[in-house]
Amino acid sequence: LLLRQSMDNLAKSQMPSSFGEAMQQLLGLSEQQAGLNQATQQAMGQGMEPGNRGRGRDPRRELNRLAAEQDRISQALEMLERQLRGQGGAQRRVESIGEEAKAVADELRRHRLSPQTLEAQQRILHRMLDASRSIHTQGLEERRRSQSGQDQAYIGPGALPADLGQAYDQLRAAMKRALE
């Protein structure tokens, strides 16, 4: 019964393994993080820092919205980490990215929008993309083996042909005769 249920789950999944699905989710989260980074940059450009009134928008409400979105990404990273149990390196990477996302959400919740917050968000995005790329390619590259050069016997012709490989060209010969 368990085997049949497992086969059904495998058939329903889009990727052949839960690990592949987790990597797809990580790529989706990185897209969401990119959108959040852009919204945070716009908020900072519009003067959403605390004590500064933006153009018609309440800076605290906007920062709370950004913090809630960062929290949502952080929670999704926690769920992804649980899915990656047993995948040591991948699990640790996702866990550290999630911790950094929580720290950024706390900063936004405290209404502290600074260039360091933007840098932290960019770092999160880059780490997400790096993690998905390196985890996907892990184990795919072959190790190169170095080998010292050795003398090898020449297997080519002994000498060049007398005509240097040129075939007799009747048209060229006729043109030469005509010019003479």
C-alpha cells in the first residue's frame, strides 16, 4: 500500500524527485525576493525612511507590508529546509538564507530601512541563486586528470608531395596561355 501511494505521489509530481521540486521552489522564491528587493529600493527612493513622509504614502504601513512579504519568504524557506532533511549541504544553505531573511524582516518591522537592509536583501537573493545553481550542478562535473607530456611517434606522411597537394587546374593553365 505504501509503495503504491509512493508511486502515485511520484507520478503526480512535476519533477522526478522531491529534491528537484525543492530546487524549483527555491528558484521561485528567488524571483519573489527579487521583486521584494525592487519594492524596497523604490520605497527607499521615495523617502520611506522613518521620520520622513513619502509622497502620499504612509511609510510605516509600506514598511510593514515589505516586512510581511519578507516574513512570507522566510517561512517558505523554513518549509523548504524541512523538505531537504537528509540533504546536508543544501539544508544548511537554505537554513542560513532563511535566518538572514528573518533578520531583514525584523529590521523592516522595526521600521529601519537603510542601505544595509538593501545590501542584506541583495545578499539573500544572490545566495538563493547560488544555492540553486550549485546544488543543481553538484556532482555533474567530471574531474580533470593531469598527465605529463610524452613523446609520441609521428604518424603522418614522410614528406610533402612535389605539387604541394595542388591539383592541375586546366582553366588556370588556359588563362595563363591566353595572357602570354
